Amino acid sequence: MTPARTTSHEPSASHRPHTGELLHDEALAAAFDHAARSYDRLVAANPGYHAHLRRSARRLRLPASGAGLRLLDLGCGTGASTAALLRTVPLAEITAVDASEGMLERAAAKRWPPTVRFVHAPVERLGAAGVNGPYDAAFAAYLFRNVSDPDAVLAAVRALLRPGGRLAVHEYTLSGRPSDRLVWTAVCRAVVLPAGTLTGDHGLYRHLWRSVVGFDTAREFAARVRRAGFDQVRTAPMPGWQTGIVHTVLGRAADGTASARLTGQGEAG
Ligand SMILES: C[S@@+](CC[C@H](N)C(=O)[O-])C[C@H]1O[C@@H](n2cnc3c(N)ncnc32)[C@H](O)[C@@H]1O
């Protein structure tokens, strides 16, 4: 696995988003409720979107079928990440959680096996929604950049995982190279913002642009994951235009003894 080519990077004042540019909590969920109707069409037009989710899911290195494993899909949206998990480990039991009712309705309307359940809740209140561990792995695709306190959410996820459980965070986390930030901004100006304007979701897609610019680099996010009690933390890049822009950040709930159920197996890609 090739580690991400990252350098420590603090966005300069001119690149850091102004507080008012970002959406949080209920306002963010409402924006996703509205965007849900066009979400699947927009991501289908993004080259590699689904293949990259599957790549991150494989990077969990779970046994091929997932039989007997309990997985979390945090911020499942319309179910694209859930489908990627299911394709990778079809026999696993998957709890898929999202704060947006509109996104979840789209997800739940799709065809799923009885091993998949959807839960309407913010990831900050999983216990109150009946999402209780232990889980064998947690997957979070395009979630952490959106939460107000990523350290608290990482700690809560760590607590839900059994010792040795796996984490894969698939996220727009820039490399720290100025050229990658420029590519991201060019893609947003040429494609993402105009598409958001067409669908009536300009605010959400502006949030997408600015939240990525203001969020951790892949290396900074990996450091957060370590601080939250994960070991074997590493970052892995994506191919395509997303190189240096999207990474998988992987970790293992630390305790020193990996479960026998999760030894061997899996694709590193
Ligand atoms: C960009 S979408 C990604 C959806 C899906 N994981 C995918 O890969 O296509 C981000 C999702 O995270 C959800 N989300 C954002 N903040 C959340 C929070 N605090 N708790 C639960 N879900 C949240 C949003 O409602 C949205 O559906």
C-alpha cells in the first residue's frame, strides 16, 4: 500500500473558510434533505465515485464474506457507501446511520438484504438511537469533514468497536500540496458549484468546497485517529483526479490483541 505523499499543512488565512460559509448540524441535515433528490445522479457523474468507495471498503481487509461480522456505516447518505460495504463483505450485518431523513429515505427505498438496517440519527447520538457495540468495523465516507467535533465522534466510534476492530475513513482530505488544493478548487468552480446551482443546492456544494479546504490534511486526520485510541494508522491515496484529494485513513481499535476472526484475508488495493 502506497502511503499518501503528505506534508504538514495549515491552510493560510486566505484559504481558511469563514465560519458563516459552513453548514452544521440541523442546517446541514436540511441541506442534505433537499439535495437527496439529485444526489445519486450527481455522484454517478463523478468518475470513480463508487469504485473508490469499494476500494476503501476493501482496505478494511475484512474476511471476504464478512460472515458473523457487525459493521457500521456512518453518514450512509443514499446508501452508496452501504452498497460498497455490502459488495465487499456480503454476509456482514450492517447498521447504516445518517442524520438526514431525505438521504435515508432514498437509501431505504433501494433493495437490501435483511442484514442491512438504516438508523436515522446524528453520529453524535448513536447510543440514544439504539446503536450499541461492539462492532467489528466502522466505515465513514465523506462524513468527518461535516461533523462539528471530529475528535468526539472518533472517540465514540472507538468505544463502539471491539478491541482490534477496524476503522476506514474515506474522505476529501487534501495532501497538503498547493497543486492538489488548486485542482480541488478548479473542479469545484468548473463542475461542483455549477451543478449545485442547477439542482438548487448551491449552499451545500459551496459547503463541500470550503469544508474540504478548511479540513485536515490526510496526515493531520491520521494524527487525530491515533489520538482517539487507534493504532496501525495509515493513509492510502485514490487514483484518478482524486489523487492527493481523497484518501482512506485506516486504523485499528488499539488493545494489542487482534481478533482471530479478522486474521489473514482481504485486498489491500
Ligand atoms: C456526502 S454524504 C456521503 C454519503 C455516503 N456515505 C456516500 O458515500 O455517498 C454525507 C452524509 O453524511 C451525513 N451526515 C453529515 N453529518 C452527519 C452527522 N453529524 N451525523 C450523521 N450523519 C451526518 C449527511 O446527512 C450525508 O448524508
